[in-house]
Amino acid sequence: RGKLVFGSEFMSNKLRDDEVAALLCNGNSPNDLRTPDLRNLLAKIYALDLLIGNHDRHAENYLISLEGSAEHGIRTGNLRPFDFESANIVQRKGSTLPFAPTSHTLTTSRTIRKVHQFEQAAAQDMLTQLSKGREFIFERATNGLPDDWLSATQRSALLDRVRSSAFEQEIYHIKQGLNDGSYL
């Protein structure tokens, strides 16, 4: 009682991994599946991965949870990214951009963009919103994490970095790189 604990959610009501990969990389969606806002979400996830230095996003790092009841034989699936283990936003001193041409994030996102295009406005809007509220967002995201995940010293260093003008510049450079295509 009175202690913070961390738990993870096991999602049993989800699309099979092979179906998720087929939807993302080939556009093959089960006929009874509706995935609202998929294109926008993919663009936002890609922009976030660039910002946090997550170079290992691949088709197996997404799941689609199946929500609610199927109306008229249609299921609603919500895209959920997971596995941010390779993200290096805590230790990183400067930008890791551009990603190596062979990074999973870059190669997978190119495959996904061939199928789903890239919603520039969604990525730019997400980065703008993140820039405006970054201190609050990162404070909320790190609050209560176990010390072996993020020590008090690491948390303080991360928040100092997020508050800095250098971090604001990273966001600006990502927006520019997405806009001119150099990060795509």
C-alpha cells in the first residue's frame, strides 16, 4: 500500500501479428476490419521515433487491438506501437539523425509509406503539439517509472534536456527533414 508499481497489459483481443504486418506492409486488411486514422497514426509514430531516437521500429513492433463489438460484421482496430527499447532519448547528448539507411525504423517506414503514403500534416502537427507541451508531456510520461527503468538522476537529466533550446532545435530539424524529404 502506498507504493508505485508498474504493470503491462496483455491484449488478447488483437489482430494476429501476421495480419498486422500484412496490413502495414502490403495493405492486405481483413475484410471485416476498419482501422480509423491509420495513415495519420503511422506518420505520427514515425515522427516520434525520429525524435526519441528509436531506430528499431519494425512491423512486429505494432499491434492492432480490436475494440468494442463488431457492428454489421465490421471490427474496429486501433493501432498501438510498442517496444521503445532502442530509443535513446535519455542517454543521448545530441541528435542521432539521420538514421542509418539500414535501420529498421527507416526501412520499415519506407515499406509502409509505399502502401499508406505519408501524412505530412499529421506528423508536423504532432511535433508542433509536442513542442508546445513537451515539459508536461515528458513529466507525465516519466512520473512513477521504476528507478531501475529511469533513475531520479536520469529523469532530471531528461527533463532538463526536454526543456532546452537544443531539444526545440531537434524538433525543428525533424520537421524540416520530414518536409524536405531528407528524413523520409
